[in-house]
Amino acid sequence: MAQSQNTKVDYTDRATNLDGLTSGGNVMLGDVAFEYYNEKNVEDYIQIPWDQVDYVAAEVLPGKKIARFAIFTKENGHFSFSTRDNKATLRAMRAY
């Protein structure tokens, strides 16, 4: 079972991890890290500390709709996600 790195949670939403085989779960944004937890397999999780994030890229469709976003890290490549409200998720990430 994964332990959360965050001491305070600012935002949470249902999400889909789009790397390899897609999986559904929850995204949690907190004061220390971006965290994704699979809802069916507790051992399938992604924790990205804010100091390891290099930049975030988003796919913007016509009408300013954001389909998905990717987090590029300094050492471990990139991770793609889609949440129910991608725009609100990216706005919450902007603080970090």
C-alpha cells in the first residue's frame, strides 16, 4: 500500500493514466507531490514530487478544450493523464 507524500491536499479528481495500458483512478495534488492512484490495484500508483517536474504540456482542441496533459520530469521521462476537468487540474497545478 502506497503512503501519500503530501501533508496537505489541495485538489483531487477522477483521472485516467494514459501511459501504456490505460487505467482509471484518482489524481491528488498536494503541497509536496502530484499523485495518481489506481482504484482497482493499490500497488499501481505514480508519485511525482514537485521539485522533479520539469514542465507540463497540454493538448488543446478547438474551442479551448483540453483533452489530456503530460507531466515531463527531470529524470524519469513523462506521464500522460486525463481528468474529468483538465482545466481545473492544470489551474491547481499552476501554484506549484
